[in-house]
Amino acid sequence: MDMTSIFKSAGQISDQEARELLKQGAWLIDVRTPEEFGARHLAGAINVPLDALEVSVSKVVNDMAKPLLLYCASGMRSRLALKILQDAGYANVFDLGSYGRAEGVLNSNTTGYI
């Protein structure tokens, strides 16, 4: 099984797909707590904590078709956030998983997002 298949089976987007979406203007959403976000976050990320996601996301992202890339500390909250946003009608939501994986995706991007 290749890495793309492994990520898809875990509900995550591939590195290549994520980089392409970023090139096209996708938003990077950090679903960790404000404290975690304040301690460190990825360049360009917006903090919408999981516990406030259902209430806050429509205030931040009013375009339900906007591509959204989610990440958290370990990948658990981003997976939950994916389901919440899909159930709310967001059509292009993708899970990057953990902070480390998201950071790796962005750092390997040579188009200037980091």
C-alpha cells in the first residue's frame, strides 16, 4: 500500500493534493486551543478551536465551497472537525492530521507558503 492510500484510508489528504489546494487559495485551519495556537502555529493558519467550531466557523469562513485544510496536535481533533464541517455543508474540507505532518507538507512546498 502506498502513502497516498494510507492517508486516504485515514481520512487525510495527500501532501501533493494539499500543496495544490494551497496554491489555489485554500485556507489552513488550526483546530487546537487558543493556548496551543499562541505557543506555536503554522504560517498563515487561522485558529478556530474544535470546541467552538460549529459556532465560529461561519463567522470566519462564509464561503461553503472554500477549500479548508485542517490540522491539530495529533490528528484526532482535525478528523472530528472534518466531520463537523462536512455535516454543516462545507464541501471542500480536508484533514492534514497532526501539526508535524502539516508542517512537513508546508515546509516541502517550494511555492512560498512558508
